Amino acid sequence: MRYSALKILTQGLTGNKGWTPVWREPEPQAEYDIIVIGGGGHGLSTAYYLAKEFGEKRVAVLEKGWLGSGNIGRNTTIIRSNYLLEGNQPFYEMSLKLWEGLEQDFNYNAMVSQRGIMNLIHSDPQRDAFVRRGNAMRLSGADAVILDRDGIREKAPFLDFDNGRFPIQGAIWQPRGGTVRHDAVAWGYARGADSRGVDIIQNCEVTGFQIENGVCSGVETSKGAIKAKKVAVCVAGSSSRVMETAGMRVPIESHVLQAFVTEGLKPVIPGVITFGAGHFYVSQSDKGGLVFGGDIDGYNTYAQRGNLPVVEDVCEGGMAIMPMIGRARLLRMWGGVMDMSMDGSPFIDRTHIDGLYFNGGWCYGGFKATPASGFCYAHLLSTGSPHPTATAYRLDRFRQGRQIDEKGMGNQPNLH
Ligand SMILES: Cc1cc2nc3c(=O)[nH]c(=O)nc-3n(C[C@H](O)[C@H](O)[C@H](O)COP(=O)(O)OP(=O)(O)OC[C@H]3O[C@@H](n4cnc5c(N)ncnc54)[C@H](O)[C@@H]3O)c2cc1C
């Protein structure tokens, strides 16, 4: 069923009886050409582009829970392409361009809202670093503007410009950054993939791989064994656990990241604002809640809830740049398990096992990458060669000394 204004009108006038389910609930077949493990944003977008752009006909997505139960439905919804390094910036710009046409492309309202993202500057060296980043962004075709204090005041007069410890000196502003309704992205991709024949199988956990003589020919699941010519892992925070069952140790640790939402307020935050002297980012949802977050919890865990020291740290960041946030009442908070790679950058690659592919290491920035990740992974799976924009995301880059260390932190997953 195609959605349109006319459809809503006619359904509204006829008792809303004609809507059909957004995707089917098929039983798994005995064999597929390509199995994608993980029905999060990246798995679903991979399946969508496999079917739509590469004409793959026999594709299944196996999801152990329900669609949207992972990080795709838990993130703070920020999209941007404000990276510095060559391995990253063009990829994230490709993703932002895909976001811009996404709703028309998959005919679903994902509430893509390009209200801009503003990273605050609190010191002279930080200004130099952000100007350099802005230049890198512009070289890749992205948009970047350096704002002075008056420029920021026009957009966000409520900020604490003369905070004793962290006075605001300026900002880097990406007008095309913004937010997207996260779970609608999962539903939109699922609907688009399903309508092109992809089987999306929920409550189907992959428990192992069929590997013989270095070749992967299928998976073991809670619904039985399924054969496949290619198996594409895409399980975000569960990457290490799933790859372990294939006998592989990936350069990834799992950490929890928390998110927070306040009661609904009148419109106040113009887009996304981030604190430059700590870790705090905030936007406002269309329902009015302030949506914010900060750093990951610094220890390894698979629990989808975090601890109070990080809550305190996040709230301190908020109070430092906008003290009025202290008067908002917090409604909800939750956590998601992040696949933190050693250098803070992701992987889209084949493994040393024939037929087994890996996509992961998205850290706490993988939501914005959802479209490009799916497109590039589908390209690799279908054509056998990496997409030109994602050639740096190799699994062996640590052995080669080609880390993509955006923050310059070294091999410290909890610091990226
Ligand atoms: C609190 C929070 C805030 C964030 N904020 C942002 C942000 O503002 N901007 C941004 O760009 N990124 C953000 N992120 C990161 C982003 O959400 C993730 O990087 C991204 O969603 C990960 O990819 P995914 O959507 O495919 O993951 P998921 O949705 O987690 O998908 C993985 C799926 O694999 C399934 N799975 C796992 N094991 C198996 C198995 N054995 N068999 C079958 N299925 C399995 C899981 O159930 C899950 O559904 C945030 C994350 C969190 C938690």
C-alpha cells in the first residue's frame, strides 16, 4: 500500500478499515541467497538496499526480538556529517544526503528534521580544531559555518554565555544536521524491504553458524537451521557475542549509553546543541520533550540500563550550558548497548570465513550512519567489492596501522 495525503483522507472518511499490515510475518524458508542477522536500523536498511538497488530477490532478516527493540529505537535521534578524517567524512556526508531523500524514497514519514546542529566552542585551541573540522567538512561537500557569540545568541539566547568555567566563545554550526524519528526509520525500511520480497523474521535468534572448511553456508537459529550463500552480521551491541560463535574475536567492546527525556515544554531548543567542554547534547522532540545524553558508562556491560555517576555527569554538562534545564522534570531514561570499536570507527567488511560478512563498531554514532551503512554493506554483499566511500572500514586496519581515530584517543573504546 502506498501512503499519500489522498489515502489518509479516503481512509479517514471510510472508517480507517482499509489499512494493511506494514510488513508480513513469514515463516523462514529453508534457504536464502543472503541472510542479514539483526533487524535494527543497519540490518533493515541493508536488506532494503539489497532488494531495491541491487535487485537481490531471496533475502531474509533474522531478528531475535522485535523490530526496533535495539539501539535503533533507543538513540537520541541526531543526524549530522561533521567528521574530520578522510575515512569518515565522505561516508557520513553520503549518509546525510540519503537521509534528505529518504522519506520520498521509502514512502514513509520518518520526521527528518534538519534544524541544524551547533557544537559550542569554549577555548581558542578548540576554535582552531573546529575551524579545521569545518574545512574538512566543506571539502567533502558538506555545510559548516563558524558562529561568533552574537550568531549563537540569535539562535539560542538562553545559553549561559559567561559561565565561570566554560564561557561560550563560538560554535560550529551545520545547518543540514538535525534529528529523525528513530523507530520510524526501522519501520520505514522494514516496510520498503518487505514490499520488495524480503522476509523479515522476528523472534528468531541466531545461535550459531554452519561453517565447514572455512566456508559459511548458513545459520542455526531458534527456529531451526537456515541455509544461505552469504551471511551478513549486523547486530550492533551484540557483535562480540555473535562473532564469538563463529570463532572470531572482533576489536569491539560493549558499553551502555543512556538517554533522557523531560516532560513536554514549549518550543525552546532550535536544533541540536552540544557542550564543547564536556559531553552533553540536547534537542527537542516534536512532542516537546528535551531529549539529551552524554558519555557512555566507562565499563563493559550488556545491561540496557546505566549507573548514576554518568547521570550526574550528563546533568552537570546540561547545567553548565543551560541552567534552566534544572527546572525541567525528567520523565524517562534508558540505556542501549553500544558496539565500541578500538578507534571509534566502524567496520563494513568480509571476514576470513568465505560467505561471512561483518558490519559493526558503530559506537554511539551509528544512527546517523543507518542509510549509508545499509547502502555500502548491500554494495559489498551484492557486488563483492567495497563501496568506494566505505573502503577504510576494514577489519584488519589495526594490523595495518590504519586506525581511523577521529578523536585521537588511541585504542580506548570508552574514550571515543
Ligand atoms: C542512548 C543512545 C543514544 C544514541 N544516540 C545517537 C545519536 O543521537 N545519533 C547517532 O548517530 N547514533 C546514536 N546512537 C547509536 C545508534 O543508535 C547505534 O549506533 C545504531 O542504532 C546501531 O545500529 P542498529 O540500529 O543496527 O542497532 P540495533 O537496533 O541494536 O540492531 C541490532 C539488532 O540485532 C539484534 N540481534 C542481536 N543478536 C542477535 C542474534 N543472535 N540473532 C538475531 N538478532 C540479533 C538485536 O536484537 C537488535 O535488534 C545512540 C545509541 C544509544 C543507545
